[in-house]
Amino acid sequence: MRVLVMGAGVIGVTTAYQLLKDGHEVIVVDRDSEPASFTSYANAGLVAPGHAYAWASPRAPAMMFKSLWRNDQAIRFRPSLDPRLWAWTWQFLGQCNAKSAERNTLNKLRLCRYSQQQFDALNDELSLEYDGRGGGLIYFYRSAQSLEAAAAKCEILRRQGLEIETLDRDALVAADPGLAPAADIIAGGLMAKTDASGDTRLFTIALAKACADMGAEFRMGHEVEEIECNGKRVTRIVTDHGQLVADAYVLSLGVFSPQFAKALGIKLPIYPIKGYSVTLPVSDNHDPPRLGGVDEDNLLAYCPLGDRLRLTATAEFAGYSNDHRPSDFDNMLAKAKELLPHAADFSRPDYWAGLRPMTPTGLPIIDRSPIDNLWLNTGHGHMGWTMSCGSARILADLIAQRKPAIARDGMHYGN
């Protein structure tokens, strides 16, 4: 079968790979000149089942409220006249209770763990180069109280079989000597031993090349303008370079998926949540952390990437603009310098802001749409890379009319 995948981010390209493995003819269409040029371009770089907690939690509303006058909150709400922002935020707030947070966390964890299995299998098959690093990720805390609370909270992950070790300050620094300069301000942390890290963009580009070698056709620089259908089936897509026809179509356009779906009468509860990242050069004179991780009290993620260090922070409800100014990064850079003063060259920052395609639950939509030959694999939010390989395998199984290996609770269209 000929399958056309709309989107060449990490979700679209992993989907293409799994479809190729099933023997399909695959074409991938994207407006950018190179894969992973939008949301996947400079994200946190963490493959992190150990961080599968739902963002919609009982703590989130207070952070959103404080962000109206404070700029140091991990979740920031920026009011606008966009009715979609208010509608989505209302749905998000509806998930901010203990029962929903636990349910969504368990469903996210199931997908993340399965996805990491598929991620590991893919790397065994292809040996891609992407500054990948195993050995676990560290989630550390600045106070004994927050560490104690986190150790209790992570029991929900441990009960599902995730291997998480609680480390005191000395054990944490022993696990990653790169954190030694921060020893005086760290109380301890949690280490998720099977979590990993790497450069999502390099991974996606390398996988796209492997897909091309397997026979996939990539139409880069071709912007999707319209999805045409006769009411029951997609008949073609129209791009700025002409028309394309296939037997089946996959919508993996991230934050832009809702606008194309809406034209077909399909409502997707996806809204862009902006995140900020800084990439810093690392030389032989620097002492970066050995493993990636998160300063949990500030929700500042860091990730060593070969001769670079990536810092990421913030979830900003701010619409479709990915504009940014150097001052937007002041708080995260100040926190990073306090923790990792010798880790990289802080005088040469490479700034970036990206838009995460978030659903209110934090779970993606992996399903057949109401249109028979249009499939959905979109809305992966802040864990796109972590969830990508498993989501792709699930969608390929659905297209092949096979039962997926895991339950899709919370991932159906119309949930």
C-alpha cells in the first residue's frame, strides 16, 4: 500500500520507518528543507520514561496564576484573544486533579516504556549517530523536603516496573561528577537507570536517510496546503508543488494538525505550548555533566550532546508564535550557571524556542480518523521523542489491522 505521511519531524519519520518495515511504499511530505526543522529541532533531548508525569496536575493552576505577574514559573499563562487558547486551557484545567493526573501519568508511562523498547530495537538495527548516551538520567532536588516528596511520588512509576534509585547528595555526585560544583545546593535526586539522551534532530535526520535507503520518498520543501476528500476518503493532498495521491494518509503535522483536521470536520484538542532552549558549546576546558537530567525545583532540563550542552525550560501558553528575545532566557541561564558554572561556554548561547503540540491530557492521538483512509499520529507534547518509536509502531499495527502490543487508553480520537 502507498502511504503518505504529512510531517517530517521525529513523529513523522519514525512512522515512515515502521511503515517501511511492514512493506509499504512510503512518501513523506514536509514544508521545511530538512527533517526535524520545527518542534524536533532543539528540544530537550531526553528519552525519559522516568519523567512521564502528567503536566496537568493539582499544582499546575497555581503556577499558571502566579505566572500572570511572575516570570519565574515553570508553567506560564499568557492571555490573548485567541478563543482556542481559552477552550484548550479550560480542558487542561479539567485534568488538573489527582485522579486524572494519576490516570494520565500511568497511560503516558505505558506508552513511554513501550516506545523505549522500540527505540532500543531501532538502534540495534540501524546504529544511528546522534550523540546518543545511555546510562540513565538524573532528576535532582534542592531541598530535603522536595526530594522526600519526589521519592514518594515516583512510587507510581516504580509500581509499573520502572527502575528508579533514590540517591543522596554524595551518591548523586558519584553517579555524575559533572554535578560536583552544585553539591552544596543539591539535597539529592532520583536516577532513572534506563532513561537516555541524545540529539533528536540528528536522530531524525539519520533515520530519514535510513528510510530513504529503504525506498521512502521525501518531498522536502513541499508545504501541504489542503487535504481533499469526498466525505468518506481522502482523495489527494494539495501542496505548493502540486498534488499527491496515496492509498492511506497519516497526519503528523504537530501544532498544525488541528487546522487541517478542522477543514475536514475533525476536531483535535491540540494547542501549541512554547518551550525555550539554549545550546552552548563545550570544549576540552569545560566540565559538563556526564548524564542528562532535570533540576526539578526549577524544571530546568540539561543534556550533554557531544561538544554541546543543551538547556531547556518553561511551558508557555502563548499561541503560535515562536518568537524569542535573549531576555527570555535570563532566568534559565542564571539557574544553569549556578548549577553548572564550568559546564560550557555561556558567552556563546544559541537561542531557540519551539512549539510543543499538547493535548490537555499530555497523551497523543494515535488512531484512525472519522475519514476511512486518514490516520492520526499527533499531539505528543513535550515527550515527542520519548513516545515516537512506540507511537509509530502502534500506528503501523493499526494500519495493518493488527492489535497493538499495548492498550491505547487515552490515545483514541474523540477521548
